[in-house]
Amino acid sequence: CGKSASTGQEAGNAMDQFFSTAHMHDTLLQRMIRTLESSVASLEGMARKILGGPVRALSYDTLELHGLVRALSCVEDEEEEDWSDDDSDTDSDSDEEEEDYFSSSSSS
């Protein structure tokens, strides 16, 4: 039971010291903030240095692939139009044949 009382007093003393010397803690916090900002800035610089090249290469490759896909889709569209033109010619021929069949059967 004596240990918990002394631990409580130590915690109270530590809190008193922390809140009574506010100026020291403000400067400590400012120093910690500056240290953190410089660490983040160096990390950002390192990340840009390491990742910059691969990201640029990836974006370039992506644009190249996009161009290839667009070019291939244009070629496929032209081929489909050629096939659909051929189909429409055969459809019109079969329509004429049907008309000839019906006209000849009605005249008989």
C-alpha cells in the first residue's frame, strides 16, 4: 500500500513540474516541431529522389499503352465496318430475292 501512495505522489510531482515550467515546455515543443518538419522535408526529398524516375517511367509507359489501345481499337472498328458493309450488301441481295420470290408466287 505504501508503494502506490509514493507512486501517486511522484506522478503528482511530475505533473506539477510539467505545468509549472510552461516556458521550457513551449521551447521544447517548438524544437520538436522544427525537428519533425526537417525530418519530414528530408523524407520527402528522399522519396522524390528515389520514386521520381520510376513514376515518370510508369506514366510514360501508361501513355504509350493507351495510344496503342486507341490505335488498335480504330483498326478493329474499321474492320468491323468493312464486315458490316459486306453484311449489308448480302442482306439487301437477300431482300431482293425475297421480293422476287413473293412477286413471282403471287403472279402464279
